[in-house]
Amino acid sequence: MLERIIQHLFSLHDYSYSYCEYYGCCQTAPCRYNKLLQKHHDGQLKFPQGLGRYVALYRADAILQIDALYRYDNSSKHGEYDQLIHPDETWWQSEKYIRSLVALVNRDFGFHRRFISRWVSNSDPTILSMEYYDFVKQPKINTRKILKHLFPDAQFGDAQIDRALEVEQPRIVNQMPQAVFEKVKQSLAQ
Ligand SMILES: [Zn+2]
């Protein structure tokens, strides 16, 4: 989402844009090919800090974060691709999904806490942390913040930024239904 907004803005200027998706590119940090942006999930909490400027996009709620990672990690497996990418109401409500998620949250809750302490509760000025839902709710103000952090010398006009947001439309995809969220929370409390 962010990379497309940035790509759109770069295309309006003479700035050269390139993007490293890590696994599909060089699997090194920083990018071996010196690409402008690099995306990484830091699943091992070992992604090097201090190499440049970072935006840490995260979900404050552990259940929602672990759900997103679970569906992302599994999206090419088990022949469940469509349901994981486009879950419908029945799929969200299924016992199988809820059971798997509860087990994963139990397993990964500590990881989420360590991720937050590594990237969010970190006063290193090279890191800008950004909560996913805050970003989507207030894309204009937050995109400006991100651009200023990553590219302090670039000159993006307000109208250009607004237009990029109209085209790319940051939005919440696959929001877990509230009833399912409550069910998972209840199961965790037991
Ligand atoms: Zn790369």
C-alpha cells in the first residue's frame, strides 16, 4: 500500500524509484541492488537497525496483527488461497479458523510484544512507527509524516499527495468481523 503511494509520487517527479520486496529480490539488508525502498516483516526480530530510515507499520492489537500475518503466511498454501485473501463471513466464523488463530495468538503474543518494543517503543529517530488503522483512518496527515521522514529533501505538493491517495485509496482490507474478534478474545481468556 505505502510503496504504491510512494511510487505514484515519484513518478510525478524526476526521482528514480525502485522497490525491494526482500524475498523476491536480494534477501539482504540493506538491498544488495541499492533499491530505494525495502519491505520486510522482521519475523525473527533480527532485521538490522541503524542502516537508514525506517517506517514501522504495525497493528497495536495482537489478535489483529497475528491474524494478518497468519493469512499472509498461508495465502499460498493449503489450496485456501481465495478464502485467506478474500475471506467471507462463513470462513471468518469457521471453528477451524478460530481455533488456529487462538493457538497462534497464544504462541505469538510474546513475539508481538517484542516487535512493539523493538520498533514502536523505540526512541531511535530513524524509526517512524505508524499504526495501521491510524494510517488508514487519517491517510493524508500520516502520508505526509511518512514522506517527510523517509525523504526529507523531496518536494511533494499537497495536491500531488492528495491525488496519489485518491488513486491508491488506502483502506482496511479483510477486517475481522467484530463478533469473531470477540470470540477469539473470549477463547484466549479461558
Ligand atoms: Zn533487494
